[in-house]
Amino acid sequence: TGISTPYGGMLVHGRGFPAGIIREAEEIIPDELPDYANREGPVMPGEKAVPEFFVEYAGKRIYLCCKPCLRIAGENPGKWNEKV
């Protein structure tokens, strides 16, 4: 399972996130995306979004495909929220 943690005013999540950012587990992440979730990553269109990687923005989760996309979306989640 992965863990979620607040980071820079937003919630970031991902397995293997740097130890300095991860503070404590807030929730257990399911193995499947919820029904309302985006099905492909906005950073790399066509790539399948997975429940392990997401950022929260304006009360909405933006699911991503991989750790590099998590880092990119985490820098400016508003940009990617518009593409979901």
C-alpha cells in the first residue's frame, strides 16, 4: 500500500515518495480507481491512471500514471485539473 501526506498546501500520494516528504499514513489506498476517477493521466494522455499516484486540488483528486507525472502535477495541480 502507499501513503498520502500533505505537501506544500496540497495532498500528494505515491509509493516511494522521498522520505523527507512522507510524514505518516493518512489512509489506505485501494487497488482500483473509484468510479468517478479520471481513467488516463493528464500529464501523459493515453497512459492509464492508477490509484497509487494522485494529487488533490480544489477538493478533487487527479489520478496519474507514474511517479514522474506525480512530481510534475504536484508542482502546478491547477494546470492538470483543467485537463481532467
